[in-house]
Amino acid sequence: MGSVDFTDWVAPDLELTLGGTIYTVAPPSVDQARLILALTVRSEIALGLTQMSVPDELAKILEGHAGVPLGQITLAGAYDKLIKDNHPAVTIERMAFYAMHYWSRGKDRADAIAKAMWEVTHKPDGDDASGEANSR
């Protein structure tokens, strides 16, 4: 019987740095991954990234999780630590949203969506004092 050490091939944790603290999020379980995928599809529809509707199979997955904070689903134990560390709700929600897209579509897609939604726009003259988020 053969044996293979799979340690070097496991999916790595997601590390989110905020205020000098690293919040580590383990990859989702199979059940969590299904829920995260369903949430991602719903998000992509809401953002206009796809013209499809939520498939019945995914809608059924979503039914049982209404009212559960996104961070509990996508950030696991890091969610409670972020709250304990007194980070603003909007920041935690953005991290949860990022993690949702990261786990379902990968880092490049999560980065692109985050930049499109939250990156501060800069005026051509360099005056970015307004602090307004990108309206894309």
C-alpha cells in the first residue's frame, strides 16, 4: 500500500491583515463551500456580473441561512475576533464579502471586486481629500 504526505498540497489559510493584526481564516468545509458558492452567485447577480438567476439547488441552500451574518459564514472564527477587537461593522462586512469571493472564485476575482467597490478614487490634481469610495 502506498502512502503520500499531502501536507504541502492542502489549501492554504486566508490571512487578512488589519491594523497590524493578522486574522487567519481556514478554508471552508464542504458544506460551508456550498453555502459560500450560493452566496457568491447571488452576489454576482446583484452586482450585475451575470444575467442568470439563482439556480433552485443554490436557492435551497440559501433558505436555511437567512439572517446569518456573512462574516460567520466566510470568516469563521476570525469574525468573532474582529468584533472583539472592535473593528467597525462596515470593515468586517467588507472582509466577509472579500472572503466570500476569495473562497469561491479566487484571489484575483476577490481583489478585482474589492478594488472596484471600495478603492478610493483620486482626483487628477492629486486632491483626494473627499475620501469618497469609488462609485463603480
